[in-house]
Amino acid sequence: MYDCAGCGRRRRDGLFFGSGKEAKWWCSGCQNAGQKKLISSLDDRSKGVLTRDADGVDWPYGPNVYVQMRAGLLDWADTYDLKSGSTGCSSGLHWLDKGRCAKRECHDRPGFYDHTTTWASRTTGRPVLIFNQPYRHVDTADIWGLISECPSLRAEVGPESWYGSGTFGVYIWNDGNRADAGRPPR
């Protein structure tokens, strides 16, 4: 529950608009027409990228309450031709490598797994990415040690992150499942 910037009441239904410490919570009753239009346009853009349920778009943690993160996530997903993926595997590595995992606890979740999401190619439908957004920089060697048994996987670390808040982007790719598999890695 947050205090609404409009009515001042503690409310559960609403979203943060703006960025960083300047972001303000607006309850659904106090959101102006422009804010409601922005929410609706982001929900529309999410079709084919994120799953939906009876309550609407299944936004991951962060974008579920921050409008700016929603826009960042959708721009990022467009850049890489991604849609949300799903696996019951705790690390997601077998899902990413083989497209499935028979065990729920096949690998421990490494310490850098934070704000973890799994992604498939919109074009091929196959698993292409496990994306983590930890608050600390991760040594690529640590990731390579984790994926060493999966020769089809590749790792990279960068500052890019739609979560923001000082997080880093930790990418574990299966380039062979991407639509642009014939091109060299980015």
C-alpha cells in the first residue's frame, strides 16, 4: 500500500509514475486521462510479449508497479525479439539449453539470480534467454562456470537493465534458438 499523490489516502490499487526517487504513486481513481491512456497503450504493446490472466497483463516484479519500467521492458523486448518464457526449472538452464527440464531442482540458483525472467524468441518460439538483474556487478567467469556443461549457451554482463535502480544486466543466451541465429552474436 502506498500513499496516493492525488488524494493522499493509503491505496493498494495504482502505479508509480515518473522515475527514481521522483516517482509518485497514483491510485486508479486519481490517475488523469493521460496516465490512463499510457497504461492502456503499454498493456496493448505487451500483447505477444507478456502473458495475460483474468486480471490483465502479467507484468514481472518491478513493472507490476512502475510505469517507466513497463516501457523500458517493452522497448528492451522489442530490441531482442523476445516474449516471456516459462519453466519450472529453478535455474532455467536445461530449459534454455534443451527446451525442457524434467527436474524442478536441477541446479541451485546462483547468487547473481535476482529479478530473474525467462524469455523465448517471438519468431521461433524457442527459449533464448535467462535474464538476471542483480544490484552488483557479476564476473562473467562465474557465469561461464555455471553454464560450462551447456555448450550451446553464451553469457554476457552489461549495464543495460529495464529494472533500473542500479542493477546490471546478466544475459545467458542460447543463440541457436534466436531468429537471427545465422548472424554473429551481438
